[in-house]
Amino acid sequence: MTGERLEDLIDTARYPIGQLEPAAARGRAALARDGAYVLHGFLRPASVEAMLRELRPLFAQSYYCRQDHNPYLAPADPAFAAGHPRNRPQRSDKGCLADDQIPADSLLRRLYDSSNLRRFIAAVIGVPRLHPYEDPLGSLNVNVFDPGQQLGWHFDNADFAVTLMLQAAEGGGVYEYVPGLRPRTGKTTRPSRESSTAGATGSGSSPWGRARWSCSAAAGPCTA
């Protein structure tokens, strides 16, 4: 870590997370409308490059695996045809750096540990507070997608997740989501459109970070 303050990592002129509003209000509106809140330019370009310099030497330690699954990450439902989007085969293959492989003094860790960032995310998703995830492996990950690898279409099994794109693929690698398929009732709408299960692959290494926090026990359900 090079000693940067959080304000030096984040474009706080564009996203003044220390003040919460109106940035959090924009996020709540985006979640209600689109089901996702995309923060373009959240980190300063120099911050992203500094994170990558810290992380690239660790990529060789990534654990690579392949998973064949359907969008529900569940056994096939015989009530639907094999080609139905409910049972459509998907493939996810990638490398992963687990939480315990990410240095305690790294910039990415500093961002994850930021109380201001936690308060901002809590305000966006509408819960009183967030707590660090206790999973020693899954709370903060770096996923590395080599050429031809992909993350298949799926309904996430977490209440919410924050994904930070650190490096775009040279080609392909489109990050896609479809609004309105997972309403706040907790019941997932079955996908009915062919486009809802279209996967995307990249033609260049594309690392991105994924972070999880847990909601306050009294907060009720939260979705993102």
C-alpha cells in the first residue's frame, strides 16, 4: 500500500460517499428502476492501476475451476424442457484469489475495510448497517478471466454483491444483467426470454474484484 487516503482512491467529487446523499439517493433510484447501480468512474484511474500493480503478481496463485450449471444454480427442473431457460446449461470458468490471499495492506483491502464505503452501500440498499463478512475465503475475492473464460448467466445466491471491474477484456467480456427478474418478494421470476441466458466470453485477461458484507440482522431482506 502506498499510503493513499480513501479520498485519493475514489472520485469523491463525483461520488461524495462521506456525505451519503445525494449519491445514495441516486443509487436507491437506480436499484428500484434497473435492479443494479453502476458507478462509472468510481475509482480514480491511477487508483485502479495501483491496485492492479499490487494484484498482478498474485494472479499465478489463482485457483481455477469450471462449473456447469443452470441459471438457478440448482438441479434441473423436469417440469421444463431441457432447452427452456430454467434448465439452460451454463458454464462458469475462472481463476479466483480468495480473501486470505489478498494482502492486508493492499489498496483493495483498504477499500473493502472502509467504514465510509460500508455506510454508503448500506444507504443505497436501504439497510441500517453492514458488517464485515465472516467467511475467511469469500468475503473479498479477485476473479481472473483468461481468454475464452466466462461467468455464465445465473441468479446470485447472495442478498447483494459489489463488483469492481479492475480491467476490461480486450474483446467480449460484456457484464450483463436483466432488470426485474428477481423482485423484492424473494421469489425469482422464471426467465422466459432467450436473451436472458446469453453468456459472454472475453478475449483478454479481465480481473475484477467482488466484495460481500452482511446485512444487519434486524434489517430484513435486501436485494441488489
